[in-house]
Amino acid sequence: MRPLFFALLATSALTVAVQPALAADPAAVAKTYADIAAAGYEDSLTTANALQAAVDALITAPSEDSLKAARAAWIASRPPYMQTEAFRFGNVAVDDWEGKVNAWPLDEGLIDYVDPSYGKSEENDLATLNVIANPKFKISGVDVDASTITPELISGTLQEAGGIEANVASGYHAIEFLLWGQDLNGTGPGAGNRPFTDYVQGDGCTGGNCDRRAEYLKAATDLLVSDLQDMAGQWATGGTARAVIEKDPKAALSAILTGMGSLSYGEVAGQRMRLGLMLNDPEEEHDCFSDNTAASHYYDGIGIQNVYLGHYTRVDGSVVSGPSISELVAAADPAVDTQLKAELEASVTALGAIKAASDGGMAYDQMLAAGNKEGEALVMGGVNALVRQTASIERAITTLGLTGTSIEGSDSLDNPGAVFQ
């Protein structure tokens, strides 16, 4: 929960003369929300299937071109998935599942070789385990046979091994690490630079254990596809997650606004943006191996806007749309809706400016560097826009008379002094 004083920021109202909108049916709004979720997870699965094919091609014939193609497929898989993050925090099915596919940051030394300067972690004995180099090891005193690396080994034994969240063994970021390797450039230019020869079998293999590295990459990618199949099914017609939303439309409205507010405030503005800037630490950036972080933040912003407006553009260019929660808010208080729509657009613009700067050559980790005033201004522009829209999301919750909602907070925004303790 965020401090009460923050909610006071939301007390101002626009004095714009707007004709009251015809209220949408909450059940129809819930259906639109579920339809967008289904489409987003289907698109995530489609792009993950393309990633799977590219990974198979890399493993079969390692080369500069096949590695480049696998990396491009990974980057192409991120926009649809990031837009689905707006379904977090309000849906138990998604929250229980999400850590398997997008958990971060990770102690990548659990998986593969890392730079010697990476060192051991006082908090995590497994931070430099290197499963790829070690087919047998112990976790919490229990012998583990990892002579064959399978999706089941990754999900059942390695993921959050020892009960430590930093032991991320599955999902997008494990695959990202295996495609790019560590980014050893700090806040300087450059992403990870793993050579394709890390996947060459026999003579020419670099990094050692190229057969097991290929096995791990294959298993992790297959597991990602399987996990996305599961969530796409949950939002399809007759799926469990959809049924929960459509059974109680008023609870669906709470889920929509809770997800919007929590992703805006505690997660993206706080954990993913403000914290890294406070610490000037590139280890706190979301897509830290590939330098794709700015794009991921941008598509989070788009996803938040999608669920409010009841509109999603699919990867094939088709559009899923329907009655929206915006219409309900507009009918209850047009000024609240007008302000929130304007602030959602402003946050997308601010996050788009970060993405544009990254595309232009100043990667997100460079923006975090101490003394980079331009980078700091870009990041804080995004943070401030997300914080601002969260106040209006809270006003929308009040306007619709919804109770029991709780927007996630972040020490970096609510209690900055705690970050350095």
C-alpha cells in the first residue's frame, strides 16, 4: 500500500465541460478485458513459437546470422508480452504464473559461466553454480542429477532454487542471457556480446559445454512456449481466468484498475525505473543483457492504456476492441475520464521518448549513469508521468465506488531512505 498522502494528490479535478457518456454494461467491459487478454497472450505465444524456431535453427547451425536471428526473434516476442503485464496484480491466475516467464533480476551465474569479477553472493550460495558446466550438484543439501537438462529440471528444481527469488532459471530473461551473455559495459555503451561459437559443437566451442548450453537454451525456450500456451488457454473461451472475470463484472472493474495502478506505480515507475536511477545501477534494468529495456517500459505503458480504452492492436495489425471502463468512468464523472485519458497518453509519450533516445544510441543503462543529466531527465519524465496517472486511476476507483482495491507501492517512491539501508 502507498501512503495516504499520495492519494491527496488526486483531489484536484478538471473543469472541462463534457457531455455525460452513455454508461457501458460492466459485463460487456469485463468481456472486452478478457478478449484483450486472450489476444495478448495468443500473440505472445505466436511470437514465442517464432523464437522457438529461431533457437532451433541456432542450435542446428550456429553462426553469426543464426544468433542474430534468434536475438531478433526474442526482441520481437517482447512487445505483445509486455502489453499483457497490465493483467498482473488484479488476477490471481496471472500473478501465480508470471514469475515463471518474466522474473527478474536474476543471478545468471546459476545458469552459465559469468565474468570472474561477478564473484559469489553472500545472500545466494547458488549465484555461481553454473548448471551448464556441472551435471551434478547439491541444492539445500539434496543431490541433483542434471545430466540431462529438461524443462522439468528447470521448472521443478532450478527455478527459485533454495527459495531464493534471484535464482531465475526460466522465462524470457534466462533465454535473453543465453542469447546475449552478460552485459559487462556497466553504464557505458554496448549490450551483452556472447559469441555464436558458444553453441558450436565439438572443435570451435567457446565457453565450454556447448552441448549442454544448447540443451539448456532449447529446454528454456520450450518451457516458455508451454507456459504461454497455458495462459493463452486460461483466457480463451471457457478458460479459468476468463470465467473468474466474467462471473463477477464488478470485481473485474477492480481488477482492471488495480492492475493499471499497480503496474504504473509500484512496478514500472518504482521498481523498474526510479530504483535503478537512484542506485545508478544497470543491474536494475529490466532487459539488462540485450539493452531492450526502454522498449519494454514503453509497451508496459501501451498495455496500461489498452485496458482502460478497451482497445488492443494485435501483431498482425487487427484490432480487438469493445466497451471499456473508460466509458463507465466518463458516465460517472466526465472530468475524471478526460484527465486520465490525457495522462495515459502523456505517459506513453514520455516512455516513447525514452525508447526513441535508446533507439538513437543512448541505451537505457547509459541513462542510469551518475551525471547523465539528459538520461536522468528522460527516466524521471517517465516516472513522473506514471505517478501522475496513478493518482487519476485512484480517482477512477473512487468514482466507480469500488472497494477492496490495493495499489502496489515501492520504497523508491514511498520511502526512498529505505533503499540505502
